[in-house]
Amino acid sequence: MTNEIGSILKKGHEFIKESQVKENPSGDFKSMFPRISKGSWTFSDQDHGWQISDSTAEGLKCCLLLSMMPPEIVGLKMESEQVFDAVNILLSLQESSIFLKLFPWLSPSQNSAKMVV
């Protein structure tokens, strides 16, 4: 089976790793963008710099799953720094959720104290 799809897995793995945003936008990006972009995966391409939480989570998940396979089949693992950056962006997006700021009573952390076990 690896003879049939090994090269496809390797190319896909490289594409996913290369699609990750490696740097924040240059200049005073905080005046143009609400959050950091480094470590995220975007909706279309890296140029617009807007991070997407779903794309980032799926990109990270794919790289972590592929890292459990032999490198001879799927290529080299994602660098540790890139994994850290992806986790960092996901945590920052979760922490500053506008939805939970608008509707704090829906926050799981707020309601867990009120739940009866």
C-alpha cells in the first residue's frame, strides 16, 4: 500500500507544512489585523494573513498524525517550533473569543460551577 500512496502522502505532508504562516505580517500589523498570524493556516493563501481556527486545527492535526508514520513514507516531521506556533495561535484564538465576550453566560467555564454532578 505504501508503494501506491507513499508519494502522495509525502507531497501532501510537504504542502500542509509549507502552507502554514511562518511569520506575522510586516510593519505595524496589529493596527490592521486583530491577532497574530504566525503558526496559523489561512483560508486561501498566506498572503492575506487572516488566520482561520478550523484550518489551523486541521493542519496541525494532519501534521501530528503524519508524524506518527515512518519518515521514509511521509517525509520529515513538522519542526517543533511550527507545532508550538500552531498551538499558540489556537490558544490565543480560544482565549479571545468575541462570541464569549458578547455572551459570557454561554462560557463553559462560567457554567461548570453551576452544574450539578
